[in-house]
Amino acid sequence: MTQRTLLLFEDTLPAGAKPVYLPAGARAVYVRSGSVDVIGDDGSRFLWEGAALVAGKEATLAAGDEDTVLWRWELADGDADERDFRFRSAPEADSTLKLRAAFDFDDRYTWLMRCDTVRFPAGGTALTHLHQGPGIRVVLDGEITIETEGTSATHLPGDAWAEQGVLPVRAPTTERRPTTFVRCFLLPKQNKGVSSIRIVEPEDRAKPNTQKYRVLAEQVLASGT
């Protein structure tokens, strides 16, 4: 096993700000609001609100003509200093660490990084379940309660939390409105293109999921990442 750290930042790029340069590293970027051009050696990609990418190479973030807020996940060594992952020499921009979490990774697997959204109708519940790997989630809209290991915590828009994947979780949502969260998690590469959820209780396995998933981006990580 190797311990790695996943960090979630909220980045703010003012309209017309100078470009920001990111070093190589396994990361996911989700556009919370606004838009951004992501430019690399192999071309550029325009991301609008609600879009995401997963990448591992050096990149340039170029702001558009409106203020932009990004949620950015960085996979780092277990003892990483979060200051090394803030925007470098970018005084117009801002990076705030929302959450960091340490996870153990089985070195016998090749790992996949995925960024997706999970949307619930009002009152929807994720039945007690596991995933094939760990990650960090952040609420986009609504309200969700995470019940795991005898604890319960309710999260509102902008709140982030970590899940180990291998620990059972039950997640009811508010009945007042739909709930959506954005997730970046790590999975064995065999999960590429398929769901990683496993329902724990036999009596729940025939029940339909209330939640809907949308994979925004995923990429198998390079060996040694």
C-alpha cells in the first residue's frame, strides 16, 4: 500500500486575468462558474460552466471575459505541502484549500481518476453502498447527509467531504429541492466507463437508484503517478 493525498482547491480567476501555469500532476478541474481555456502541448480545450477535465500534463489556464470559479483536485504524495499546489506567481488569482484527505492505494492496481456529477431528485437517497476507491465530493446544489461508521454529517452547497470507498455509506438528501454533488475519485482502471457502486444490503439490491450519474471526464493514470 502507498498513502497518497487528494487535495481540493477552490480557484478564482478574475475576468481578463493573466494566464496561470500548472505543473505536471494528476488532477481534475471542474468549472463551478464562468469559463476557462486549458492549453497544453497537445492542444487546447475550452471548458464552460459544468464541464470538467482530468489530465496529468503541464497546462495553462487562460481566463475568459467573466470571473471564473474552479474546483480543482490534485493527487499528491502523502506528506505533500498544500502550498506547492496553489497557483504560482499569480497575484490576480486566488486558491483556497477546501479539503485534503489521505488515502491508501493498493500498488497492484493501475488507477483511474474520474470526475463526475451525481444528481438526486428531491428526497432521493443513495442506499447503503460501497465504491471501488476513495475520493472527495463537494455539494453543487441542495443538501445531503452522509451516514457512515456510526456518524452523520449534513453538507450544504460548497461543503466538501471525503469517502474511503471501502466503508459503507448511506446518503439521504433534502426533500425541499434536488441535490447535486461533484466528485473526483480514484478507481482501479477496470472501472473505466462503468459504475463503481456496490449495494451492501441484499434487500436493497433490487431497488432502483434514485440518483443519476454523469461522467464528465476520466483518465487512467500513468504508472508511478
